[in-house]
Amino acid sequence: MNAAAAVGGDPADLLHPAVRRWVAEKGWSGLRPMQARAIEAVLRSDADVIVSAGTASGKTEAAFLPAVSSLAASPVATVGILSVSPLRSLINDQHGRLESLGEAVGLPVTRWHGETRPEDKERLRRNPSGIVIITPESLEALLLRRRGSVERMFGHLRHVVVDELHAFLAGDRGAHLASLLVRLDVAVGRRIRRIGLSATLGDPRAAAAWLRPSDPGKVVVVAEQGTKPIETRLEAVLEQRRPDWIEDIEAEELGYRTGTAQLADRLAPRLAEGKNLIFAGSRRSVETLADALRRRAESSGFDNAFHPHHGSLSKVYRQQVEDALRRPGTPATAVATTTLELGIDIGPVERVVNVGPPRSLAALRQRAGRSGRREGTVPTLDLAVVLRPPAADCGPLEDIQPDLVCAAAAIHLLHAGYVEPPADSPASLSVLCHQILCIAAALAPVDADRLAAILGRAAPFRRYGAARIRDLLVRLSASQCGFLERLGGGLVRPGPEGRRILEGPDVFSVFATPVELGLVYEGTRLGSIPVAGGSPLGPGDSVVFQGRRWTVERIEFAERTAFVAPAPRGSAIKFEGGDAAPMHDALPRAMREVYASDAYPPWLDHAARNVLHHGRRAYRSRRVDAAPLQPEGAGTVALPFVGTLRLKALALGLQGEGLQASASAYAVHVEGAAPAMVREVLGLVAREAPARLAGWLSTRGTVPEGKFDGLLDPAFRASWWAETNEVGRLAAETASFLLGFGRRLT
């Protein structure tokens, strides 16, 4: 370290000379302020660090310039930097960005995931060094199956970098990684510094508690100061009403003016030039819109520049789309799910379009940040919401137009700089069982108390407490379960069922691996579709895939392959079920403010302004604010304007009391019960939810299931789920709000 730099001066002077030369060769005019502060945090202390900034802000360099410098100045005899990334595509992208930096100081950069060649892995195991970029599942495989190699590979590991930290702060995959980081510390017998790279955070303290739960106050947070304003537009696309069972593609062929067709008519000329991104939601929606855009481009005599991008498409095809976005001089627009939301480098983007009302401000800001990267430009975001004009006899929810109001509320929050905090959700019972099995196998035999203590060091498991985990270990060791078996002296190891699971091919993941059918045209694999839960497929059927239309010529079931050929017609594939991302309470709260306001911002197009005016008028004429229980046909719709978790908790409570209740995106619907009856039941829920929770669960019968939940008694699983997610409290608070004595709920 430069002596002058140690007491002040330019943070760049802290970098190793070879790293400084690398920076100069890149032609950078200097370090960004966030990068300078990160360099100081990493090289002037051994504290854990979080670097939080928008897309394309130089976060990767903010972490790796100082981390690589530390290894160049003081080499280690093992891998020195381990970077964990959520996606293989991100690993491949990051590898390309880091390879030249590693070469500058003599450090190899190795990709380690399911597609890495076995000989490359073996070479690193024999001669561990440099930087390794890995997925959580591949790290699990090392800790589980290569226990002897872990200390040899990582014994002197200096930095663990968690890329896209915000993607791991909630959910089972995040809980899995949190446990893996603890287990890596245990394997090498010491604390390894952690560096998190994250998009803009709504609550840095929560991120710090995830990254280092034993001492979150000492985590140094380096956040980007000031963000570019976002240029926004909200447009309403009013589609012709039609029977719900007619899909978009078929409806357009029948002459209906579908929302997809109208949206494609607008976007095709608007995005004909430059590089653009359209986030269209589900894979099915992506394919339908990409097909519509392609047909419009080709009918106008232009080469198609609209390409779908989602996880079911082949790796080769996705790479071609990313290359088209990077290639200068030619137009390209990707129609994507969340696959291009994270940090894959695709170069400058002129415009971002989000189709449908957003459910996450963090995701929306991340998407908008894909544009406006050139000097002198700002991020540009178009929000397009497809709506059907409300029928004359429509119910209250349709009348108040919540999708358009939700989009308007999101833009207001976006301009205010708001980002919701990560969901306060503990790990599921399934991922806890998975980690119990993996730790028991890796350390077998292991003392049960030690196993529980290791789990308790990971943030998503800390709230369970030792007593609950010990109770779970007893149940998993029961003879009828066979997941674990108890030995003398408090030791445990995998039981017969546990050993069977450990021998399976997908034990490294916390999710079940779906059975898929590959689509092949003239020897080229297009991608794959799910067999279970997807669209039934047989010879002669037509599908839309890669934004084009195909007919199935034959299926080889033994090879799980469908051979296809181009076709003039096609149907949208049903890829998956499941819930959308949960909505935080802040967004529906902002919706109430939009309803109460009389302002019409300039970013509304004419149709959106008219829809907003109608929604406000309906909201006020129906007195929704004062009467959130509204008649809906022969039933009732409850409109508390709260987030997803509260809506689902309330629906469970009403179900448990005998009502036919279900939660939708914005409301709870109760069939066959008038508002007066619902109000009476809400009183029970508000007053007695904790005491009545067990009865609710026995009535409901099922709870969300994970990969390993089937090993345990359903009643135990239901009780664990409800207690862990505080279902009783959320239901009681939401019921109180609806009854009028909980108005400060959100």
C-alpha cells in the first residue's frame, strides 16, 4: 500500500500498480465517487462491505479493483476471491469483464457452474488460485460432495463477493446462500470477509443484517449518492371486450382488437430503431408480444429486430439476443421476463417499456436503470397497461381501475426515490430441511446442537430459535420419516430417506427440477417447455416459441424431444403457474393517495388520463375509502389496500371461519356472503385470530409446499408455516383496518 495513500489522498493510489495500469488502459477519466469510497472501505479495513448503486454504475469494479489489488499485493496459496452469482448467464458475463483484470495481475478467473467442463474444475482443484465465479448450487455441491477439497481450495480465501445481493435478500434461494456462506466459514475455520453488490436498496440495514447477521452494525454500506431523474410515460391500452376463454392470438385472428395487437401496433414503429427493452411479464406474455411485433416488422418489409428472452429459451439463442443488443449500428429490442433485469452487460439502451402494473418498485427502478447510461441522457421508462373498459354492470374492483392506478402510484413513488425494503420473510420449512440434510451429510456424524448452531448463524434461520429447530430434528429423525437417524451422544446423520435424496441428481438445489420437453428444429435446440403444468403437446399442435410459430411434427418421448417446423399459425404455450411477486404495503397505500388526489400529471397519455378520471369517480361514488366492504354480485369484495401477505392472511382467516374467500392482486373476494355477514366474521378474526389459527389451518388443509415438505406431517407443516409467517397477526390487523378501528395500519 502506498504510504501517503494510507493516511489520505487519492483512493486510486491504494490500488496495486498493475491494477492502476489496467484502469488507465481502459481510458477511464477517473474513478466514480462510489468506486473511490468502496476502494477505501475494502483496502483500509477488514469490514464487510455493501456497494449499492443503480444498473451500469460500476459496482463490479468497485468491489474487484480493491479485492484484486489486495491479492496482487499479498498473494495467497488458494482461491483468493469467490464471487457468487444467481445466474449462469451473469457468471458468463462477469467472467468476460473480469478476465482482463485478472490477467493484469496474474490471477486466473474461473467459471464454476453446471456447464463448466469437468477438466477445468479438476485443474482448479489441483491448483487452486485466483478468482472463482460460482452459483449457489455449485457451491453446495462443493461443500456437500467435496468436503476434502474445500479447505484446500478456499483455505486462504480472502473475499466472498455476493453479486446481485438484492436478489438474495428474500426467498428460499437467498436463505440457501445465507446458509452456504456460514458453512464456508465453518469449513475453513474462520470468518471470511463478505462484499455485497446490490441495486439501490430500500433498507440498507436489512441487507447488512442478511450479509453479516452476527454484527450488522459493522457492515460498511457504500451507496451511490444521487440518481438520475427518470423520464416516464404511462399509457393505457383499451382492448375490446371478449369472452375470457379466447386467447390473444386466437382473438386477433377472429377480428378482436386485443390489447397485445394494439400494443404491438404502438411499439413496432416506436422501437424500430436503436436498442430497447420490453419487460412483458410471464414467458407466455413475452412470446405472444414478440410474435406480434415480429409479424408487424416483417409485414412492413423490415428485418425483424424484436426478440424474446426468457429462461426456457436455449442458452445459444439468449446469447444471440444479448449479442444483438450489444452490436452497434443495428436495431434490436428484447422482449423479456426478469432475465434481463439483473446485471448482464447488454450495452446502452435507449428506452425501457414495462407492460402491466408493477408489483415491485425495486424491480421497476432496476429496469428503468437499463437506459440512460450514455453521458447526457436520462433513464426512460414507458409503462403500458392493457385494460378492458368496465362494463355497465361491473363490480367495484373493475370499476375503480386498480391496474392503471397501481401504475400511476408506482411512478409517483419512483419519482420520489422510494424503494421498498426487502420482504421480511424467513426461510421456508423446505429449505430448512434441505440445509439440515446437507449439513448432516457434509459433517456426518454431527452433534445436533452444533448443527442447530450453524443454522442459527444464517439470518433467514435465526428467528426460528434453537427450541423449534431441535423439535424439527426430532421429527426428521422419527422412524416413519427416515430423513435423519440419531446415534449415541446426541449425534445425527442422514437416514435412509435422506441418503436416497442425497443420491439424487438435483439435491444441490432447493427447488425441484421440472421435467421438460425440448423443442428442436433442423437439429437446433430452440429451448424447452415444461411437461407437468404446461400446455399438453402432441403431433400436429402449433405453438409460439422464440417469437415465431411452429407445428409439432413428432415427439420422441424417450428423448423428451419434440421436433418442430415453421407454421403459419401458433398458440401461446402455458409455461408455468404460481404466484406473482408479492406486493409491499407501500404500493397499495400510494394507490389510495392517487385516488384521493385531483392531479393529472403530464406523464399520463390521453387514454390513461381518462381511465384515471373514471377510476377516481367510481372510487368516490362508491365511497370505497369509508366503506371498504363492497357488494360484488351475490358476495363481497374487501378493499383494504394492503400488500400481498396481508391479503392472503385475511383470506385464510375468512376461509377458516367458513367463508369462500380468495385473495387477488388488490382485494379479497368472498362468494355468497353479503358485507354485513363478512363484517361479523371480520370481528372474530380481529379479536381472536391467534386462538382460532389452528382451526383455520385444519379447515384450509394445505399450505404452500416446497421440495422437501412431503416428509413431514401436514398439520405440523401448516402450524410451522402460519407461526413463521405471522399469519394470525397479519389477518387480525387487516380485519381491524377493514372494520374501521385500524386506520393507521400502513
